[in-house]
Amino acid sequence: MISPSIFFEELNKKDIDFFTGVPDSLLKDFCAYVKDNTIAEKNIIAANEGNALAIASGHYLATSKPALVYMQNSGLGNIINPLASLTDESVYSIPALLVIGWRGEPNIKDAPQHIKQGKVTLDLLEIMGIKYYEINKSTTNKEVKLILGKAIEDLKYLNKPVAIVVSKGTFEKYSLKDSSNTTYDLNREQAIEILMNNIEEDYVIVSTTGKTSREVFELRNKYNKGHEKDFLTIGSMGHASSIALGIAKNNNEKNVYVLDGDGAFLMHMGAVSIIGQSNLKNYRHIVINNGAHESVGGQPTVGYDIDICSIAKGCGYDKAYTATTKQELENYIKKINGYMGTVLLEIKTKQGSRENLGRPTMTQVEIKDGFMKNLACR
């Protein structure tokens, strides 16, 4: 295994001291060390991975120094465009060191949303002409120094991005300092439970990826309810709101609740402008804002620092509210029950989830088929 501190210090020795990206569970120990040992101006947690590569490119243009971009391999989907049309040697030829968590690595058990991405990760890098190195839990601190040296030499020689692909269990444990917050009373699961117990009967839910969908599934089980009202978006971070838009446009008989997170909301925030201009009468956008990428290690977002309600109103949502307590949440649910229009309800929560939180026991196809049958599509 590799020490996050040694990895970080070796990068600094090689004059890489600017970091940007989207946190990943396989990189959480390294990302936590970066957060605790880098000034905020030199570690920008981006909205999505494409943004991160653009930020890294700007850093290079201003300093002539490559930056490090960290991401989960699912983020390759967001980064392909700037890799091909910005940093590639046929365009601007801009170097950046990509550190990629390899979820869904072949022969290693993982959640279903990572399986396909895991199989094609190395192929995608090869197709894009990105030279890569692999590190895993057998890689020693001495070996990783040599690998980093080679990768950074490649950056200078090739003048384009080079990747380090990181397997599960590569980094030694490191915990963020002061990573928890107690500003708000509710955690995410408590907020979801209150919401699900108080909304009108004729509705469907589209829940975002990560722990949100896992909690929705377990809450149904807790109350001995079926799962046919729920579409659990187990991957596709940032796209649950657009899935819900497609449903709401084509089914006026049911109110559509999208359970979003602050990180997912930020990742593809442009979707909000389209939703706000879609003249929907049955759309309820619930943003559960805990100010963190909690599902992948608790790295902060800017969720607490921006005015989500003003963004929604500026994009054309009819109503927008913020709840910070159980009483406020119950009051605002009453307000939006039966309302004809597009509504956003931000729920500010603290971080935290159950250690025994499970995963859905149904397959994704079973979830989809049951959901479509409930919508009378099948």
C-alpha cells in the first residue's frame, strides 16, 4: 500500500502542487491528505471532471506547470471532450497528471453501475492516446516514487495528459480533519423519511446516485412498502433531475419528485435552466444539501456557500424554499402538496449515515420494469 503523504510529497518534489477534480471513494485517503495539507487556492474541488481538466489547463497556461486532476473512472465520460478538443497534442497540447480511481476493475466485485466503466477504462485511455501507469495495493512507496518520476517525465516529453490508474485498496487510510458538521438537525436519511411520509399519494421518485438511492430503498423496506414508485439512479451522477424531467413531460398524472444531492446538483447545473423553462406542473426538485460529497469520503462542496433557491428562481422555477429543521420541512411539504408548477425545495442537512446501510436487493432491470409498470408503460 501507498502512503498518501509520500505520494503527495513526491508530487511536490516534482513541482506538481496544484490539485483539482471530483472526489472518489478509491482516492478518498489521498484526497483527504491533499485537502488537509494544501491551501484552498491550490485544491479546487470542481463541479465535474471536464471542469477540472479545464481548470488544470488554465493553471498550466498561467504557470507553465502541470496540475493534478483526480477523479473516479466514471468521470472519464465528463472529461473526454476537453481531452480531445483542448489538451490533445493536435489542439493545444497541454499536460496534466490524471489520477483515476478504477471502480469496477475486472475480477474485483463492485456495484453494478461500475461494471461497464471498469471494463472499458483502460481501453478509453488507449483510444484517447493517453499513456497510463497502474498502481495497486501491492505497489510500494519506493515503487510509486519511480512511477511518478516516469509519469512526470512523460508529461514534459509528450506535452499532453498522462494517467495513473489506481486500484481499490491502494492508499493507506487517512481521515479528513474536522470533516463532520453539526450545523443542522437532520441527516439525509431522516430528511428523506420525513419527505416520503408526508407527500401526496400519487407520485413517483427519481433518486440520485450514492447513499440517497440506498436510503430510499431501505426506507421502503422499513415501512413494508413496494419499490414500484422509485427509480433509483445508481450511476449517472448529476442526471437524475433530467431523467425526472423526461418523466414529468410525458406523465402529467403523477407528481415527479427528484431527490438530488448538492454535489449532483452542481455537477450538471445547466439542467436546471432547461427544467425551469419547461412549464411543468408536476415537478418537485428536492435538493438535499449536506455540503459534501459524502458518498465518496466527505470532501466539501460549495453547496452551503451558494444560493440554490435563487438559482432555481432565476432559471424559471415557480417556487423555491429552504428547510433547515424538521418543522420547516413538514411545513414546506404541505405547501408544495397539490401545487401546480415547478418547485425546488432545498433541505440543508448535516453529514452522516448508518454504518449498516445496505444496497438495493433488486436488479436494476427489476427496478426499471416495476417503475414503468407503475407508470402504466408496461
